Amino acid sequence: MVLDAQMAELEELYIHYKRYAFSIAYRMLGSAADAEDIVQDCFADLQRHELSGIDNIKAYVAKSITNRCLNLLNSAHTRRETYIGEWLPEPVSERYDGPEEAAVRKDTLSFAFLVLLERLAPAERAVFVLREAFQYDYEAIAGMVGKSESNCRQIFSRVKRTLQAEPAAAALSPAPGQARRKLLQRFTAAFAAHDVSSMLALLTEQPVLIADGGGQEVHTVLRPMIGRKGVLALLTSHRVLQEMRTWKPSIERVNGEESLVYRREEQVKAVLCLGLSRSGEQIQSFYLTVGPEKLGHIHPRS
């Protein structure tokens, strides 16, 4: 009976905290599949602990998730050295909201935010995510990452300044939903019609296009393209982007904001997330994911 009661309590904790745990892991890793594995490992480990001895279960889960993510990020660096082309986060259409996510900053789920986080060292990413997205105080963060409170303050301030200086940081100021949808509609129409002048009018002065083919030797863009001339050339002539014109686009919520999902016969073939200018009237960045193993967290159409 005692064991049954403990298992029931553990099941209740899993239901209550699993989405919160996932939201930390996904922001830390940029991989939904890895985040789900981390969450499963965390709660499997809880089975081996006396739950009554844990004073703050939420803090315990957060620390356990953070430590596992740090270990995985340190090993992921070696794996990504052999990754063919650019590595982008896995897009997700699931919102993963739960009772413990009420205070979580939703803009930290955006694709542009996750791309910026990829430039950080694992410890920097942990400190920044825990502070910026989840509003943990520095004392709690220090206990989670094994650093002093003052060191965590310094890391957060340094990272904040570094990221704000990045051109892509403009995309972290999301445009109103209606304005974003209208711009997506304009781009979709111009792209489908091969309307060069209309596409050009939608680009900032220094747009960037990054594509992820899943690390396979597929015909995708292997290096970031920067500048209007180069980006426009890819949009009008690259093989993968040409093939996308034969797929059916739809505007759907991906990573908490509206993006473009391309399907062929109901199968997801590509996701195009756009980072907009501060005004929300032009496109600063294109993030194209075409690797099939990275598209598994995009919902099928109802």
C-alpha cells in the first residue's frame, strides 16, 4: 500500500510538472526529442528517492533537468562538429502550457530566441534561460548550476549585452499578431508567384537565411546566406526552395508565434520560421527546417 501511494504521488507530480520540466529542457537544448528524454529520465530517477525528503519539488525538478541538460550540451558540442550544414532548433507546434508555466516568458520560446541561445556556452545558456525565461533568483540559479551567486549575475549581464548586440535580436521584439499574419500572407503570395520585386520589398537591408537539412547530405543551404542579393537569389533559384513552391503552405503557430508550414499530401515537408524587423514590417531572418527527423513535433492538420 505504501508503494502504491508513492507511485500515485509520483504520477500526480509527473502530470503537474512534466510540461514545466519540458519547457526548461527544450529552451536549454533546442531539441524537443532530447527534452522529452530528459524529462523521462528525471521522473524515472524520482522513483528512487524518498519524496517526503524533498522540501521543494519544483526546485528539485528544475535542478535535475538543468544538470541533465548541461551534461547533454557538453557532449552535443562534439556531435555537432560533424553535423552537415547548419544546426537549427527543432520547431514545435505544441504550446506545452501547464499550471507551473503561468510566469514563464513566452517570447523565450520563439525560434529566433532559441537560435541566439545556440551561440552560448552550456553554463551561459543555463544561467540565461533560468533567469530570463523562468525568473529564478540568482541564489537558486547558483545552486542549480554549481556556481557562485555573483558569478551567475556576471554571466547573465554579459550574455544579455552580447545577445542584444546581435542583429537577430530585433526579432525578439514580436510584431502584433495581426501584423505578423499579414506579412506572412504577403510573403507567401510573393514567394509562390515568384514575384521578385514584392519579395525584395519585404526584406530588411541585411536579411539572413539559415537552413537545416537534418545533418544529412541533402540539397539544402549549407551555410548562412546574408544580404538581400544572396537571400533573394536563394528564394528564387535554390532547388529546395523551388520545390517548396509545389507544396501547400499554411500559417500555423510554431514556437509560440505564427510561421509557415509546408506540406505535401498532408505530410510536413518544411517549416519556415521568420524573424521580423523591430517595426514588424520586414523580414530580418529566415529559418528553414527541412530535415524530416526534425519535423516530428509539428501537429498534423485536423
